Amino acid sequence: MADVARRFELLGRAATAGRFELAEYELGEIEEAFSGTLLQAAPPREGHPEVLPGLAGAFAQVTLADLRAGLASRDRQSFDAAFARAATACNGCHRASGHGFIEVPTVPGRSIPATE
């Protein structure tokens, strides 16, 4: 998952910079992870790993397609909205699996959110 997080950050930064080809590449790498690598990975030993297959499947089918459409539009507002929805889905999965301390920013290029 660390690789997915790094690629998600690069995806947001690339799109923000107008580097859509690079952003599409990073999204493709994320899609590959969800269709291959993550399916083979051992689930975490802590938390609630039983929720991961269903949440990951939904993310791969719905959220990644939403991000792809946001990128294809070449419209920053459309992409930013898709990125925010994806980050919200990531953060929801992290909470549901008992890893709520792992939080990604909902705005491309922003830092890790501070605790309130």
C-alpha cells in the first residue's frame, strides 16, 4: 500500500502541474496494483482486514474509473473533485479497517492532514 500512497500523491501533483500524461501513468500503476499486487498481498495482522476485499473491489471498479474520467476531462475542477472523492474513499477504508491514523489529503499536493 505504501507504493499506492506514493503514486496517489504523484498523481495529484502531476495533474496539478498540468502533466496529465504523467498523472495517467501513475493512475495506471495504481490500477495495476489493485488488479494484481494487492490481491496477492497478505492482509494486515491488526485491525479489521476482513473489510478490505470488498472495499478494495469497490474502489477499483468505481473510484479509479472516476479518477480516470477526471483526468480525461483535462479540467482541473473535475479532476480535483474526483481526487477528493478518491481520497475520501481511501480514508474511509483506512478507518473501517482499523487504520484511521493513515490519512491522505483530499486536495492534490497538500500535506498529510494535521490532527485536530
